[in-house]
Amino acid sequence: MTFSIVARSDDGESWGVAVASKFFSVGSVVPAARAGVGAVATQAWANVAYKDAALAHLDTGGNAAVVLERLLGEDNGREHRQVGIVDLDGRAATHTGSECLDWAGGVTGAGYAIQGNILTGEEVMTAMQAAFEASEPSTPLAERLLAALAAGDNAGGDARGRQSAALLVVRDGAGFDGGDDLEMDLRVDDHPHPIDELARLLGVQRRLFHTNVPEAERTPDTPELIAEMDARARALGLRSFALWIGLNNYEHLGGEDWTATQLVEELRAATPDWQPDA
């Protein structure tokens, strides 16, 4: 009922899981990851205890294959399980129990494990693998995972249809204000086109929390610009440009002496009738 990809970035700094299913809120069940440790997906008749157990074993230095063997050895329901694991060094392992419903299977490669059950066919795995391997290694892991997920869906995906999807990516210090490792934790719980909606949410995430705004997309914070932006904010009933930024959650789109050009353009578009004082 589910297909997923678990992977590590080529630079060894990020780990993540992308998953889709004809199942409500698949993101609350399948994925888990920890920066500097690894990532895991548990599905089919999911054993959610695998998530903490796998990460705990990986955290003590276990490699993906050994950790998978250990999980399965302790589980009488192993033949109903499907699991994918990637460890600290990008070693990958996948398991599909003999009782998983057709079509079911998995594949591994350098830095990734792909698995699925109740799929339209093996072509789903093949498409996901091809898409991930074809993506540029320098592309952010979230985008690579989403590309693989979309390819699987386009190849047929879950034989029962679509309902939910999720994207989880971790990297040291990537969380809000650097407070944890959660770079991306996006979930679409119930939607007719969950992967398309997941792609939209990824775009929103990048827009709001993109901290590496290119120089060409920065506008210098001159006194004239700030005066204009403050005046435009007041035209909207706010006391300052800084308050407008805060209310819109745009704090990450500026530096000590610059503001992302998209914010300047957005505020100008929101106040088309504003005129500077004569």
C-alpha cells in the first residue's frame, strides 16, 4: 500500500525519506531519520517500533544490513514487514517479507533503498531508481527524493490509488534557527494528488526558509529603501517593515544589510496606490 525511498546525500551531510500511499497520514507512520546516524522507512504491516530501534542501533555504529537483520530477528511478524534503511556511511538495506501483498519488492544502490508494496508493478521501483540516480548529486536531497517519488507515482504507484505523502530530511543544525536537525518535515495527510501537493509545500518551505539567497536576488538595505518599506507597511496599518516581515514569517529572507528582492517586490505589489511624500 506504500512506496518509499530512504537515502543519504552524496556529500554525507543529509539523510531523508520520501513516501506515498493510499493510506491516511502515511508520514506519521513510515519515516524516521537522525542527522549523523541514518534513516529508516517501515511499511506494509508497519512496525513503528522499528523507527526508534533502528536509529538506536545505527547510533552505536551498526551498518544498515546488520541493523536490518537485528530488527527482523527480534520480530515474529517479519514476513509481513517491509523496511528500508540507510546508515551513516550511505550503506543501504531493504527487506520485503514473503507475506507482503503483490506487487511488492525493493532495490538498493549507493546511498539509497527503495521499497514498495501493493504496487501496480516492478516498474514503479525501476522508475524511482532511475530518477534518483539521474538527479544531480549536488541537488538538495529533498528535491532528489521528491523526484524519485514522483517518478514512481507516474509509473503507476500504489495500485489502490493516492491519498497521502510525506518528505523528511535531516541535517546537522538545519532546523528552525539551528536548534535541531530537522531540515524538512512535510506531510500531506489526505489529498487527491498528494505528491503534487507535497511539491507545492516544498516550494513554500524553500521560499520561507531559504537562507542562501543569491547575491543577485538581494536588495541592499539603503536608508531610502527602508524608509519606503516602512511607509508601505504603515499604509497597510502596520508600524514598520520589520513588523510586516515578522507577521509573514519572512525573517530568514534577509541579512544584516540586505533584504531578499522578492520581499521588496511583494510589499510593493501589496501597496500599489502608495505614493512617496512630496
